[in-house]
Amino acid sequence: GQQLNQSPQSMFIQEGEDVSMNCTSSSIFNTWLWYKQDPGEGPVLLIALYKAGELTSNGRLTAQFGITRKDSFLNISASIPSDVGIYFCAGPDYGGATNKLIFGTGTLLAVQP
Amino acid sequence: GAVVSQHPSWVICKSGTSVKIECRSLDFQATTMFWYRQFPKQSLMLMATSNEGSKATYEQGVEKDKFLINHASLTLSTLTVTSAHPEDSSFYICSAIRGEGETQYFGPGTRLLVL
């Protein structure tokens, strides 16, 4: 079945540094979603990508939809302590019910003030 | 954006008891709601998809008689963990969508601890 693998699994960085994480799949996706989950909370949608090659920004966050449609990248510039959390990529489960999402394995980000 | 709430935010119960978790869409009508489970340091795993007025669709490996889902209205879905056991301890998260193909909005989650 479809799987989404994220790397790195975790990152520990200094405040002000830029961050890059990626999500890869063995199958093609037509939509890529990036969520952030704060500790003890539900995920919040950060960026949605709908077109191969698309580059979309949301403040300090930038995400790209890979040309092969099998990967996506999320970059965070000038990180701040509140960027701490788990970042998940997600995509539609084409083999499942309508609207069903598959979530990636997650990247844990820790930011040292 | 759309707001989804869950109640309670956390619950501790004894083994063998049943626990009900509510998921509400506060400012929109949700045609579909989803229930996820997340174990520590793991990703979200979909348990079931719930459409208003119809039976929920459960994912493979999820016992429908143990995890009862009721979606009685367009703004409320409930998940009841029946005869809870310690291995059911987890973070349960719901999400809701306005319509097909729409963005999923997630609730804040309910942490369940079964002693």
C-alpha cells in the first residue's frame, strides 16, 4: 500500500537556523499536505500543494511538490522556539475511501533558544 | 478556518469500563468525520470514517464492536471505547470536513489512560 516516509526523524537546532525536511513515497500523489502537531494537540494544516513542481509559502514556511510527484519538501527559515513540534506530511489514500488521508512518519523538531 | 472541538481533553478510567469521546464541528456542518489514534512517538492512524446518518467505515484491524462510532448529526460524532483495556491507552483525534475533497480540520485530541 501507499506509505509516506519522512526524514529526518528528528532535528535539534539553534534558534535562527533554517530547517529542511522531506517526505517521500513509493507511489505518486496528486496532493501533498504539511501539518504541524504541537505537543498534546491535534495537527494543524500548514501548506497544501496540488500541482507537481508547485512551490508555496506560508510566512517562514516554504513547501515544494516534487516533479516526480513522489516527494515533497518543507523548509522553515529563521526558526523560533514556537516552531517546536512534529511535522507530518500527508496525502490522499487513493486505495481507500474518499477523503481518506495517509500520514507520514513525522519529523520531530526541537529548537534551542 | 473551521473549528473542531473534542471532549473530554483527557480521561482516566479503570480497565473494563467504557469511555465516550465527543467530536464537534463548531462553526460548520461536517459531512464526514474521521477518528484517528496516535500512540506515543508514532504517526496518526485512521481508525474509521463516519458519515452523518450512516454506519461508520472501519479500517482493517479496528474492531467495530469495541470502538463504537455514532454520527447522529452534522456537527457531532462520538467514539465509545467499550470495555477499555490498558492497551487502548492512546491519543484519540478526530477530524471533520465540510464536503468531499475539502480540507480536514482536526480536533485537539483526547488522551485516554486506562488503568
